[in-house]
Amino acid sequence: MQHSNALNRLDRLPVSRFHKVTLIAVAFAYFFEFADINSFATTAPKLIKLWGVTVDQIAYVTSLSFVGMFVGAVVAGSIADRWGRKRTLLWTTLFFGLSSFAAVFSWDLVSLGVFRVLTSAGLSAMTVVGVIYINEMYPSRIRGKYQAYAIVIGICGTPATNFLASAIVPLNDWSWRLVYLWGALGILLVLFTRHLKESPRWLESRGDLAGADAVLREIEADVTAERGPLPEPAPPVEETASAKAPLRLLLQRKYLLPTLLLTVLWTTQTIGFFGYSSWAPTLLAKEGFSVEKSVFYVALTTVGAPLGCYLASLVTDRFERKWCLVVFGSVIAVCGLLYGLTFSPVLIVVFGFLVNFFERGYTALAYAYSPELFDTQSRSLGTSVSYGLGRLSNAAGPLIVAALYNNHGYHSVFYFIAGTWLVGAIALAAFGPLTRSARLAGTQRRQRADEPAPA
């Protein structure tokens, strides 16, 4: 065997139970990632009263969490290349689950901050690997749709956590700890272990053609048993085997420009999204809303999140992802600004709903768009570095938000966040590569390969 032809053998598969089980497993991990990512934001208003925590202290803990996200993202890219996509997905999910469990026993803000940094590292690492895993396991014609489907299911963890927090955090002086126990349930991903396959494209990129072929035969046997005989794959496309992509690879022109663009994308998305989600409960509480009302209003707004992911699933494979991202980012800027300019509970919920609706759709689109800008050799490294740098940049975000709030008031925070979203939209419009034509060309090649030979 000279080539396992993993890309084309996977691309010609019809949707089957294998794809659905893989989707459920990744979506399960995403669910508890989104459930856990805002745990500190939902408990911070309580800690202000219980431990006398200040806005500046919340900013420092949130800021350090993004340093943890950077470390987790970069490390994830390295170990995913070394250990494989499946194993890294499982280990990173276990890591953030156990770290969140440790946070249940925090005794002061410093200990809670340490556990949140560790949790954030695991959350970011799992996200990077999950994005790469779906990109490599699903046919290109439905890759974006299933990436969005995974987030549609996973994002339900955000409103679930917010409603849970709004109910249990006010109960007594220790009930806030249950929010972190909830986030720890991600460790149950181990129940899916035997249903997940290693990425044949990763095995092939390391030169393990026999291993890639063995996994492909298992998948093809399962799909054939369910859906009948499979069409012949398109001819193989040679890819250079590489045990580990060095960091200097991203300095090459073909990789540097996508890395820089995606760094801007993830930087603006991170500051824009966490500017809302991490600060909304605290700022509303500081502006006179009760802890119960501030958490509850934010919980209502997050109902828009899964609906936004579903919208992304409808448009991601039908239109150019770049332009979808530009439109979504621009709408978020407008809705987010209007959110910050009102103190009417109804309008807070309406505009907050729209922010969550379009932001989560934006994230689903970005998860599908990012890996497409790299080949198999550089995909893990490029995705992890750009995603990690985006998260690291927001180490300064909470400090900026705290400074703006303390010095210029509530509204200034939302002017800053809206401007951040616009910068991302402009950068994508000006420099974002188009990827839809490449996906369509691959589909056309496979269709030609399926056609019978002329008589």
C-alpha cells in the first residue's frame, strides 16, 4: 500500500451512525466546556458579597484565566500532533473536569483563581482538539454543518449553567460551589471512548499508512453495513508525512498570513464574547440590579446561543464562510452597543439575546473556517497557535474593561467591545481567504470519480 487516501475515503462516506455518534461525543465535551467557561462569571456577584471581592480582583482572575487558555491551546496543538486527536480530546476533557471539581473546595479567591486557570487551560485545549477532530473526520461537504451541530448541542451548556446558577447561587453561602461541581461532569466523556476512532488523516500525516488504513476499514465496514456499498474514492492526493510540525513552519508565507488573520479573528472574538459573558452579571449587579436578577437576565439572553448555532449550520456550507463571519460580526457590534445603552430589563434581555444568537453563530462559523486555512501538516499547530494567541490577548481584556468601568462608566465598556467586533469584521473582509470554491472542487472531483466509465 503506497497511500491510505484518507481524505477521499472519508469524503465519499454517506452520513451514518458513525458520524452521529462522533457528533454526540464531541457535542458532549462542548456542552460541559460551555457549561464551565462562564462558571466564574455566574458566581462572581455572590463572591463580591461573601468574600468582599472587588471588580479589579475579578478582572485579575479573569485575566489569568485567559493566560491559562493560551497555554492550554498551544499545548493541545503539540500533544494532538504527538498523541493523536482522540486521545488528546479525552485527556484534555478529563483535565478540565477534574480542575473544575477541585474548584468546589476553594477556600479563598487565590485558590479559586488557581483552579480556574487550570480549568481554563483544559477548556481551551479541548476546544482546539475538538475543532480539529471534526474537521478531519467528516466529509468536506458537511464539515461546517456538523461543526455547527456540535456547537448547537454544546452551547446549551451556557443557558443550562446560567439558569442553574440563578437558582442555586442565591440559596446560601456555599451553594455557589455546586456550579463548579456541575462543570466537572465533563469527565463522563470517558463513556464514549470505545465509540471514537483515531483520525486516519493524522495517522497518515505521520506516515502510519497501515494504521490509517486499518481505521478506515473499520469505519467503512460499519458504514457499508448500514448504508450499503460505497462509491469508489477519488484518486489520492499526496501529503508529506511529518511527525511533528515545528513552530517555525508558521513563519513560511503560506502559513504566516492565515495565522495572523486567525489571530485577529480569535482576539476580537475573545475580547468581544467574554467582554459580554464574563462581565454582564457583575456589571448589572454593580449598577443596582440584585444578584438574582442580574444572573437571571443573563441566563435569559443565553437562550439565543443554540439558536444562533443552528442558523450557522444552515448557512455555513451554502455560502462563503468569510462573508458570513463579516455579517455576523457587524450585527453583534450593533446589538452589543444597544445592550450597553439601556437599563430596561426587557431591552437588556432582547439585545442580550441577539448578541448571544449571532455570537454563537459566529463562533460556529469560525470553528469551521479556521482549520480550512491550513493543510494536514500545519492544521493542528496553526489552529492552536492562532486560537491560543487570541485567548492570550484577552489577558489584558478584563483589565481594560475594569479600567473603563471604574474611570468612564458602564457605557464605555460596551463602546469598547462593539469596536472590537468591528475591527474583526473589517480584517476578515479585507484579508480573509475564500474557502467555498475549494470545498466545491473537492466535491466535484469525488462526483466524477463516482461516474461509471464510458462504454
